[in-house]
Amino acid sequence: MAPSVIKITVKWQKETFNDVEIDQSKPPSLFKTQLFSLTGVPPERQKIIGFKGGLLKDDADWAAVGAKDGLKVTMMGTAEKVPAAPEKEQVFLEDLPEEEQDTTGLGKYGAGLENLGNTCYMNSTLQCLYNVPELKSSLINFQAKPGAQSDQSQALTSAAGSLFAKMDKSAVSVSPMEFVLTLRGMFPQFDQRSREGFHMQQDAEECWGSLLHAMRSSLKEEGSSDSEIQKLFGVQTKSVLKCDESDETMEIDETELLLKCNIDSTVNHLSEGLKLGLCNDREKTSATLGRLATFRGEASIVSLPPYLTVQMVRFFYKADIQQKAKILRKVVFPLILDLYDLCNDHLKEQLNGPRNAFKIAEDIQSGVSKKQKELSQVDMS
């Protein structure tokens, strides 16, 4: 009776493997798996010659192919490429600090911010800025200039970058203590306290404006007068004003970081409030009259930014009670804001092509949807 286990020699390329065991009670497919572990050549690529009957098949009978002790066979085939070692060391969730373990899966939305006592106005402002990718990247990579320790704008910009970096890495809420202390140091109005000694609630729009003003001076490219803030949020307008008392006119070019939606008794929709906000009546020195005079007119939009900020102007000053009052009127706003009618003629010309292409795409999509609806109704009937 032939032995169950025999030893043979296998030659592959320049290598020779002696005493390779074959268990004759198992099919040749198992033998090929052994060779795979020795050479890295997958079984499907192996061509083994030296047995009777030509190439060794996976289901061949060992006795029929002449398997015996000391047999010498040759294998042909190309080994698989050895997988490259990972560039970064594998890090397991359990090994991370607790604050970096995203057990809820919400990390992709960014970390939350702890409320340090009436700081929700600041937190909401920071979350808006955090979700502007270009700005977040600039802040995280910001480095204060040497000798600028006393520059509060750079200190606030640096604090924002440090906070955003922590929010990127954390899976739990982050304390903005360092940032709020820097903010209150630069803008004392946010350090106001009640009689009981607690910090008072503040206006989010005022915080937004203060932060952008500070960052505007810090985030400037070397040798450029343009700021990253202006590129991302700047709205360029042109006002054409006419004097009430003469035919004198003047044009004023301005760049603001937001559009105002003024609210009065006639405003029901955001577009109406924005149009009202572009009314630009003001007192200017008249060259004709040689004194101050009222000039009236409207501003039109010359250029729009990648990220548009709209302020709902809900507070006004009541002189009779010498206090701010809040306007509670309901103002409807759309999910997609169309500012075409508020732009000047030059910008409208630039927008006409994309707008027409968008309308055609919408019409095509609407037509397909309508046709599908008609077909479904026919099928039902």
C-alpha cells in the first residue's frame, strides 16, 4: 500500500523547494494552496509539469499521475505583487482618546460647541463660519506674524483657527473658552454682565460682523490688498444718487459683507426686504449747493460672492422710549434665492447664459417627469 504522505521537490524560477509534502488523501487543489503559501503564485496561475498526463489538474488522482517520493516537478506562474505596507499606522477606535471616539457617527458634521453661559449667539456664528471650507482651511493654517502678540485681530484669528482644528478632530462637544476670552478682550461689548454678574445674551449678527471685521485685516495675502474674507463674502454694489434740490448726481462704489433685509409694514417676502435695503438715501455734500443736501437713489449689485450673508434687520431704535425694539413681522424666504432683479445690467448679461441653461435643464427634467406621470396613469387604466 502506497504511503499517504510523500515528499517531492518543486522547482520554480530560480528557487527549489525540497521535501514538499503531498497528502495523497487530499485533492491536488490543496497541494496548489501549499505552493501559493511558498511562492505567492495564486493556484489559478500555477502550471505544474512533471506528473503523468501533462499539467496537474485540481481534481486529478494522485496514483494516476504517478505521484511518488522524491519526484521532481516544475511549476510555472507569476507571483502576485506583495501588498505595500500602509503609509499610516492603523489606528483602532478603542485606542483613541475618548474625545476623539466618534461612537455616534456624527463626526462628519463637525463637533458641537459647549454653551458657556449665554454664548449661543457666538456658537451659532462660529458654526456658520466653520462650514465654509475655504475659510476653515485658511484659519487652521493661519500663523500670526512675528511680533504681532499685541495685535488683537491676529490673536482672534489664531484662536478661531485653533478652535476649528479641535472641532475637526473631536467627536464630542468642544469648549470655546479660549476663543470667547479673546473675543471679549477685543470687543468689550460681549463682556457685558447682568446685575447678578452673569454674562448677557448678545446679538449674533453683531458677533458675525465683529469676527469678519477682525479676520478681514488678518487674512490678507502677502502683497495683496484683497482679503480672504472679502473674496468669500464681499458684495460689490454701485449706487446712483440724485440730489433733491438740484440735478446733481453721484455714483458710489461700495463693498459690503452682507445684504440687509429691511422690514417695514409692506415687506412680506425676503426679496422685498432686500430691495428696500438697497435704497440708499443719504446726506452728502453738494458741489453745486456748497453744503450738505439729501441725495436719493438705489444701489444695484455689481458682483456676488461665493457665500452670501443676509441680515434680517429686526431691531430699530425707538426714540420715545430710547430703547431698541424688535420687529416681529413674518417674512417669507425661498429655499433658492434669486437676486437677478437686484443686479446691474452688466452682471445680468453675465448671468443670462447660465440662467437660460438652468431653465432648459429644468424644463427637460419637468418634461421627463410629466411624461413618466402620464405613462403611469395609462398603465393604471
